[in-house]
Amino acid sequence: MPIERQHAADRFARRFGQSPRWVVRAPGRVNLIGEHTDYNDGFVLPLAIDRAIWIALRPREDRRVVVHSVDFEESRDFSLDELTGESGKPRNQGDGWIEYLKAVAWSLQDAGHDLTGWEGVVEGDVPVGAGLSSSAALEIATARAFTAAGALDWDSAGMARLGQRAENLWIGVNCGIMDQLISAAGRAGHALLIDCRSLRTRAVPFPPGVAVVILDTATRRGLVDSAYNERRAQCEGAAQFFGVQALRDVELEVFERLASDLDEPAQSRALHVITENSRTLQAVEAMERCELRALGVLMNKSHASLRDDYEVSSDALDAMVESAQAHPACYGARMTGAGFGGCAVAVVEAEAADEFSQTVAADYQRKTAHTPAVYVCQPSNGAEVFAGEEG
């Protein structure tokens, strides 16, 4: 069961002897379609899931941040006055979970925000390394905690940008804006179409009678050490070849006319991004018309493109997607997240979601010997702040 607000408050009370002033949450996300398009200024269609990072906290009179992680059973602290150094240079990447909090504090202060110290307890139930954006959820929850403690205004898009900047320039991962923005601005009962260039969003109602099932392959990858940054560089090179700001600006007919002069693998990377942007916009239209079969076809094509053109799938992901697509209750399935491991996502008939989950998990386990985790999830709100005590 997902962690509840009161659970985080109770953890704080046991550690600090009184109720927290605030409890904040920021959700993980699953992306229905639009993969590796965000850092190409393209379109994505994620939803915030009902698994989140929670921080229960109270302000301090000094400028220290003191945090206990329930999940890592570890307490860490740092001073807001020590977050200095050359802008744009990744910091101590090997120092674990606390670096994400430092990164956000640095990004907020570097943008001119006057921060207040706080102490708190952090815990979450977003699986780490599964492609469900546990790092972005931690970044946005941290930003929400700082805005609560310092009585700062909350702007979803602006805070998402600062969270992205923290991950790019402090952690050293060249992620796009999608993960932070959906965690900051998600809407219950909806997916969110995000234009990753303008940051304009459009809430897309989730069709009735449908469940989103997240299928965790139980295989993991490290983003910094993976080929993620390499793929991004290949896309940037392809954009330069076409003479555009980003691959979002390349029409398919232009690609087809000029692509023979573009070397591999950049040609295949560009083909994925260009066609994936088109599939994402078509998926919005299919959802709004409740054309679930059409949505499923687009998801299936997305996986094939990620596997063959972008080459970020894996044997485990392919096995999971094949098992899901073969089930009669499944409209469509694809890998989700950066790839190389992690999760797949399937859109299925809601009444058959439990049976689908059991059947697909068993089939996948027979194929791979991995024991998967399966989550039937609901679209949730983005980052929220609550008073410390329920009443």
C-alpha cells in the first residue's frame, strides 16, 4: 500500500518528540508515451502516480538542514552556507541521497531564493532505479520543503526548472524537464501533455474503465553510468546536422529527404525522436476520443522504436513487454523511463487488471527467472504541502 501522510508525520514525531509543522509530498511518475523526447524540446505524456516521496519537517533557527532517511536508516546534515563552488561543475556524486537535497538547496539559492534551515524525516515508496523518477520526486519534495520552511511562493514550472538544474549541474545527469515537471504539476485523474520547450501543459482526462499497470522487471541501471548522456549528445549532433535548435523542429519528410547523409547511429536516434513526438500527439487525440485500441497501437510502436532505433531497451524489458502485449486485456505496452532496465507500462481493461498483473508477472518470471513487482496505479496530484497534524 502507498505511504500515507500521517505515516510520515508519525515518523517525525517519534524522532523529534512533537508533530511536524508541515508534511510535503512529491510523486513519482510513469510516462505513457514520449520517451527521450524531453531533452529534444519535444512532447511527453506522463502521469503522476500514487507513490511518492514524503518529507515531514519543522523550521530551524539556524541555516542547517538536518534530515533522517527512513529508507536508508541514516541521518545527514549540511549548512546552507557551505553550498558554494563553481557553477555548473558536478559536486560529490558519491555521497548518496543527501546530495539531491544539497543540489536543490544550491539551485534555489543560486536562483536568488533566501532559504531557511529545517529538520525533518524523509521516506518514500517510489522504487529506486526503476524508471519511475524517484530522484525527481526527491528533488521536488525537497523544493516543496524549502518553500514551506521559508514561506516562498510555489511555481510548479519554475521549481521544476530548478530541480532539473540541480540534477544537471550538481548531480551530473543531463535529464530533461519532464520528470520534475510532472512531479510538481501532476493532476489527479489526468495525464499531462507537456511541451518541453515552452513548458506549457495540458491536462488530458484519463479514459474510464482503464487501468495503468507498471511492470517492474527487477533489473536496474545507473543513469550517470549508462548510455543516457551518449544518446543526448547524439541527438544534439543530429540537430546540428539539420540546422535546427532541437530535433523537435525536424519534420518527418525533411528527415527522410536528408537522412541518408547523416551517419549512424545519429540517424536512427533522430528517427526515433521525430516519430515519437508524432506518436505522443496522436496519443492525446486517442485518449480524448477514448480510442483505446489506437492508443495501444501507438504505445506498441513506441516500444519497437525505443528497442530498434534508440537502442535503450533490454532483454528483460522486451520480455516483459511481449508478455504484456500478448494478454487479451492489454491495449498496449512499452518500456518507460530512460531504459536499460527498470519498468514497462501497460494500459489494460480495469476489470481485468489484477488477473493481467498475475498472469504477466508469472509469464515474465518463467522467461527470465527475475521476480517482478507489479503496481496498478492511479493518476495523482503533483507536489503538495499539508499541515503537520490531520484534523
